[in-house]
Amino acid sequence: MSFQGARLKQLREGKHLTHTDLASELDVSFAQIYRFESGKASPDADVLDRMAEVFGVSVDYLLGRSDDLNAHLSEDTLTEDERAVLNAMRQGDDKTAMKIIANR
């Protein structure tokens, strides 16, 4: 598995971050963020770890080994609805998150 640039872009846009904003948070250049998202480069382990922390996802998600945004969270700590709300919010889908919350 290799780094999933499209997932990084989706997460960045979901948090309404510019390339420059994310570059600053990760302590890399604007150009590096562009290269990561376009698949022209892969982050090293340190940057990958910081990405996972910034977005609250697992490294496995960023690498495409898991489709679960919340795989790094213990099954015992969140209900299925809570996981679904977090997934929706991390994807920038506030409308779906609110529907789940309203239907509880």
C-alpha cells in the first residue's frame, strides 16, 4: 500500500485548510502538500504521524490499509452512531452528521 493523496486532500478540504495552512501545521512546504496530494511524493514516517494526529485518523487510513476513519479508536469507547458522526464530520459532511444526531 502506498500513501493515499486523495484521502489527504479530502481531509484537508473537510477541515477547510489551505495547502499553506496544512503545510504550516505539518512543518513542511506548500509544495510538499501539493506533491503528497497529487501522488508525486509520499510523506516520511514523522510527517505521516503528524498528519494522522492533525486529522484524528489512523496512519492505516492515510495509507489506504483501512477505510475506517476511526480505526485508531477503541471499539469500546464509541457507539456506532458516534463513529458515523465522526466519519461524516471528518469528511466535511456536516449535514449527514446532524441527521445522525437528530435521529438518536
